[in-house]
Amino acid sequence: MALAHVQVTQRLSILRCCQLEQNNNSNWPSWVPDWTVAQNSLFGFHRSHSRQPSGHTASQTQYVGADILEVVGIECASVSAVSYVSSATDMFEAFSSWTPGDLRPKSYPGGGSLFDAFWEVVTKGRVHDRYVRNIDFPTVADLRIRCQAAMAGEDSFEGFFHVFKKELNTDRTWLTSTYEGYLCVVMSEPQRG
């Protein structure tokens, strides 16, 4: 079950729930992360459940064969742009200003479109496409449609982000971009470079 979760979510956070930190076994494979550090809260969620620029980036996993799980994860990048955001509208305006033109056909370094990557970062992956049993989360397609409506003045960004109100603490939120093309949302002001 844990491997299926890792494959679907591209995240290793499920391993924290497997009580690995209580088993101080020196025979664990070298790829098992050290999760003996206490969990803290970020955006109202435990750090293990949040999208962060380091330590919790999406991982690529592949079950190679008997007892071998290949995991590749953390990517280092240099911050190129920082914008304090106090609303979902601010987030989209900052994002749009960094990437002029039509965002939909542009690709994201991690795969997929830049437009969809923006929603992945802002919602921290909490979309119905990933968590199909959660009917409160919108689909990426819904986010695309409503964003286009907001850009046309027919909807508002705040209107369709009400589901994420607790996660998006816009009192202390910065949207960042990197020279390598990655996006990130953080709660302490980052510096360029």
C-alpha cells in the first residue's frame, strides 16, 4: 500500500506513517529518510503533508526489482524572483508577471504545463485528481476553467480558493520562482540567489 501511495503522489511522506522512526534498525536500506525530527506545522498542516522547496519536494520512484526501490528527489535551485502575496489574486498576478504571454502551452521543468504546476504549488497538491475520495478539492481542469474565467473578469481567484483558505495563510506568504524555472510558496521571506 505504501508503494502505491508513493507512486500516485510522488511523495515519500507516507513512510513517516509506517512508524519507521520508532524502529531504530541499522539494517534499513540507505534510502530510508531519517524522520526522527519532530513534525512542525506549516500553512496549518504538518510539514510532512506540505509542499516545500527543500526536503519535501516531489520524488520520482521506480520499483526496480526484488527489494529495490529507486528514489530520486531533492532538486537544488537559485531563487530568481520573490513576491509577497496577500491574496490568491496577488499570487496569480506575480506569477503572470514573471512569465509573460500565454501560460498554458509553457512547460514546467518537473513535467507537465507551467500553468498546472502553478496550481500544484498553490494548492500544495490538494486537487481531486490526486485525492479522488475528497470531493471538496477541485480538479486541475476546474482550476484551469475558473482561472480563465477570473482572467476574463467572470470569476474571482478568491472565489474558487475558498477551499484552501486555511492552507493559504496570505498574511505571511511569498511566491518565488527560480532561475531553473521552479515555483514555490513559502512563509518566510526568501532572498534572491
